Amino acid sequence: MSAEPLLSIANIAVDYPTKGFRKPPFRALENVTLDIHEGQTMGLVGESGSGKTTLGRAVLGLAPVTEGTISYRGRDITHLNRRERREISSEIQVVFQDPYTSLNPVMTVESILAEPLMVQGTPAAEARRRVAELLDQVGLPSDAGQRLPRDFSGGQRQRVAIARALALRPRLIVCDEPVSGLDLSTQSRVLELFIDIQQRTGVAYLFVTHDISVVRYISHEVAVMYRGGIVEQGEADAVTSSPTHPYTQQLMFAAPLADPAAQAERRAERRRLASLSRP
């Protein structure tokens, strides 16, 4: 791991305006700090409303940062304008939760994958070669480029979304719940694809999920979010195996188990922890 982080988030806060005369804004993030290094995965885990998606959006320039800074390769990218954001778009990409709504339903897969290349001025012949390379990289057949997104399963569509994110050879990909809409067997295959791509390309991930078992599987480090702040952070094995914060412990006990007896014990422990955390 390099000494200098690829992405450094320092004490950021995000406020959203609220309706009503003189009503104070809603603070979605408060004093959030974390670093992501080259070729590493930072897993960001928490329940719905914890702020994890807002943090990913802040990195992408889609959420209003009111305090703190976000730096990429030493450059402050907290408040870039549209032109400046486009300049770094080739290096910071995103994979969204729902692959179908993030893909244009009337464009062929080849057109979807070639679009970011053409915008960057890549010649058509070179773009076609790159599309063929991308399809192979994510394990899709060569004729997939001539088909529409609706012709694929959910897992295959997510592979198309991953290929599009990889098209410009980024150094960082923000993954916003990229496997939550998939069945368990498909989740496993897509997670293996993320890991394989990282090993081959050295890309870094900010991997956002509500599932602590997913971050345990894919992450090098984990940050646990609760009510807009990070309550626990560290190496993935330590945080997901022996968490110290009660909220992280609740997340761990919420993960399903195949054994009914063990699952019942886990639910009882989760209820006990929840009762202890009540005021």
C-alpha cells in the first residue's frame, strides 16, 4: 500500500435544504474522515439512512459538501465545476445499484460502452476494439454488444454496468450497492468479478453496502456508518469478526445464517444489543 492515499476525505459535512420558513437544513453527514489507497477496497457499511450513499455521492460531486475537503491524488476536488469534474471523470467512475435503470434501454450494449470513449475523442475503430476487450474482461460473449440491456439477466446487466465504468480505465470506482438487487449466487459471481478486475487492473473501490457479509468478502478496510457519521473503522477482518461498537455488532448479528438454531441465537443477541442501546 502506498503511503499517500488515492482519495482522502477529511472532516466533511453534507447539508440538504429542508422545506419550511427558516427551518434549518438537514445534516446528512457530520465530520466524516477516511482514506482510500491505490488498489484497495474501502467497504462502507450501514443501514438505510446512515449516510453511506450520500458519502459516495459527495465523492462524485453529486452531494453538497458544506464543510471539510475531498482530495484526489493530492488535488482538492470538493467543489469542482462541471468542466473540472468532466476532466477527472475518466479516473473516478461509478456503478449504481440498479443496472437496468442506469443503462439506456434503447441503446445496444456496444453503443453504451463506446459512448464514454467517443466523448473522450477515441476513434470509432479503437472504441470498437476497446468494447470487445471490455466484454471479455467482464465475462460476456462477444455478440453481447449487438443486444439491448433488456436481453440480459440482472447479473449480466450489472456486468455491462461494470464494463462501462471500466471503459476509461479509472483509478477509483464508487460502487453504490452494486449487488444488493441480485440473488445470492449471482452476488457471489459479481463480487468475484470485482475482485478479479481489481487484481488485474489495480483499480480502487469505495464499496457501499448495507450487508456486512459483503464488505467482509470484498474489502481491505471497512468503515461503519450510523446517523451520518463513522462509528467504527479498521481492517476488514477485525471490524467484521470482532467489532467493538454496539451498532457494528448489531449489523453482524443481522446477517442471515443457514442454520435455524444459530440464526435464532443471533436474533436473540441482536435484540439484547438493541435493548442496551436504547436511551
